[in-house]
Amino acid sequence: MKVIAFDVGGTNIEFGVIEDGNILKKGETSAKGIQNQESFVSILKNIVNAAIGDRGIDAISMGIAGLVNSDTGEILFSPNLPFLNGLNLKKALENVADFYIDNDANVYALGEWQFGAGMKKDNVVVLTLGTGVGAGIIANGRLLRGANYYAGEAGHIVIDFEGQICRCGQRGCIESYIGGDYFPEFARYYYRRQIQNLCEECTMLELSKRAKGGDIEAMYLFEVYGKYLAVGLVNIIHLLDPEIVVLGGGIAESFELFKESMTNELKKRVIGFERRNLKITRGKLGKEAGIYGGFVLAKEKV
Ligand SMILES: [Zn+2]
């Protein structure tokens, strides 16, 4: 089976042609100039035509941030490209090929589940740690979408009900502590108290470089990161009892820097932690998880 899988972000549209689980071709194009649904659809069609040539394709798939009706193919809410709201891509692309779409974290999770660190186990949670915090949940061997396609909004698990305000408008969501836009702000504030050592241009990447270079402040900050993450994970683990939790997204690249503090906190808080068959690990596929996941989405019709 041959699939062209799109991964639509706020700034780039990435895609890959994947046949029977092997990526044949990859590419990307900027999403910045796209202003309306028509131009979006025509860009997709152009990419598909250029990528497949005369040899045809069995399906097109897509992962996109936001809320998606994976049954009808309609984009219900796109935070990055709001003009796409209401677009039914299954209809728009019906003359081209079969079309499958889901939330990007779900697609990412399908990839790690079938081709990466998820090892095809029946109960897997894939958490994406980046600017946002998202999750894809495999429960009893199936992707859990929920009654309204909202399942897996892990970033808005509340870890402090009187805590700081999240971009969703609520207080104390875990994303407002460990999200890639939020944690560096905390880090800047923390560094200012050290006086001698500042990090005014702090990003997660910069923090990671500093920590790996032995910067005490940055190393401590990753310990704090691990502790916050663990508190979110405690809720997920108690609710879903997964066998594997896979950490993906850019910040998971720094797993070694926060693994110990995360594990120590989990040991303290998770009921039966030592007795559970539970592994917490880094994802294996990186950004390609979205392409592998798009293949799974189309092939398994999950
Ligand atoms: Zn929130």
C-alpha cells in the first residue's frame, strides 16, 4: 500500500510518500502564504501530483493540530490556520484518492505505536512535548478518540487548580508549566535571581545546550521540568494504566536531562509503580512519526 502522508504545522506542511512502511520520498513547503481553503487544497493537489507521477497512490492522509472529525474528514478547529475551519478535505480530495485525517498528536502516536517505541503494545500513551503538550492514546489496541474527538488533550491536565493561566484560559494546566513557550519564561526568571548567570534569550534548546555543558542552573531547571512532567504523568498513568509511555516532540530530545527527577517523582506518586509493567521511554522516530502514523491511519483505518 502506498500513501502520501501530510503533517500540517503552523509554519510548514511536511509530507512523505510511504509504501508498505518504507519512506520513499520526503518534502516540505511553507504554509505561510496560504490564505484560504482553495489555495490550501490546490497546494495539496500539486504536491500529490508531483510526488506520485504516473504510478498512482492508494491513499492520502493528514495529521493537523486542532480538532478534526476523523469520520467525515472535516477540520473543525485549526488553531494555526483558522481559515481551514469547516473544510471537508475528504470531499475536496475525493477525485484524487481515499483520504484519512486526524489530530497530529494522534497520528504521531500511531507512528510510534506501530513503527517506533510503542512496540505495537495494546496500551500505549504517546506524549508530545513541544510548544504544546499533546497526547495520543492507544487503549486496548485502539486509538482513543473520545465522543467528540477531544481525547488526548493532555496539555490541559490541571496540576495546580490555582496555578498560572494557560493559553486555553484556565489556570494550572500542565502546558502552562512545561510547554515550550512557558518553561523558558520560568527559566529566565530563575536565572535573573542568579545575577552572574543570565539566560535572557532562553529557549528549551538553549537550556538543553547549557545543561549538557554543565551549567548548574540549566541542570537544575531540567530537574524541575521532570518533576512537573511527572505530576502530569501520574494523572495519565492512574487513569489509563499504560504499558508504555512514549515521550516525543522536541523537548523529549533532552530526556536524559530530566529522566531521573521524573522517575523519582513517579516512584513517590504512582500507586504500585514498582509492581507495574510500565516503561517510560523516548520516542524513536522523531519528526518522521507523523509520516509513519499517516501510513498507519490509512492502512489500518483505525
Ligand atoms: Zn490549558
